[in-house]
Amino acid sequence: SAFGWIVCAWPYFAAGVKRCHDRGKSGIWYVFWTAGCLSGWISSIYFQLWYAGFAGNLIALWTIIEMGLVKGDHYANRFGPPAIEIGEEGFEANLVDRARTL
């Protein structure tokens, strides 16, 4: 149903846009990557275009590399400071330090 799709798609896009922001990119990149993957796969299924499926797989592979394997920025970018890194002190100590700087 449409409601179920929206419930599942919202966290998917929110996490993807957040990851793009961690990398210093606009969230629209994630929309383009997702649209490219889906359009390539749909074209290969419905229109039997092998090259469209190949292109969709290449876009999916690039998305996995860009979103999953490459580290985020270690400095503040236009979207804000970097995500909290867990050091030797642990997660709670980092939260306390960060709260003190606010």
C-alpha cells in the first residue's frame, strides 16, 4: 500500500540524505542515485534493455561505495559539524563534551 511505502521510504531517504551531508554533498545526490538505480532496473525488466540494467547496477555499485565505504568529512562543512566519533572514553563522554561546547 501507499502508506506502507511512505513509512518505509522516509527513513531510507532520511538516512541517505544525512549520509550525503556527512560527505559534504547535497541530499539531492541521493535522490539522483536512487532514481538512477530504479529507472535502470525498471527499464531492464519492462523493456528488456540489458544496458539499462547494467547502468542501474553501476549506479547502485557507486552508491554503495560512496555511501558505505568512504568516510565522512573530518571537519565542519556547510551542513554542520562532523558526526560524533566514539573515542577511547566512550559514547557518553563524547556527548558530555559536545554538550559543554554548545
